[in-house]
Amino acid sequence: MEQGFMKGRELLYIQIVSFVLLFFLGNLEAVVKNIFLLIPFLAGGAIILYSIYTLGPKSFSPFPFPAENSELVKKGLYKYVRHPM
């Protein structure tokens, strides 16, 4: 496999482990109780879900490089922001 692909996979796995540790060891109760933390938390989650929906199954990839046979998405939030995904 390519060196970039392996590095991308390793970075993805580190990110997943970090999120799992943050979820279980972090203070999620403080986020839910504080409106100034809860609103950005929910807005970020909504943006993530909408972005995945906009990309669709053909272009979505969790790795930091485009999926094979993917196409450039120019709708939704990707109309305003160009991201290397």
C-alpha cells in the first residue's frame, strides 16, 4: 500500500481512539448542562451529519484523501467551503 494511505489510516485510528476516550473520560455532563457548550456541540454534530449526507455514499470517505471514483461535490456546504475530503 502507499505510504500516504497508511499514514491516513493511522491518523484516522488515532482520531477515533481520541474521540472514544474523550467521550468516556471527558465531562459530557458539563457540556449538556452548559448552554454555551451545548449549542456549539449540537451545531457541530448537525454540520457533520449534513456534510456526510451531502457527500453521499460515492464521495464520502473517512480517510484524509478522496475515495476512488469520487466526484467533486459543489452543493450544500461544499458550495462555500472547499475541503480536501
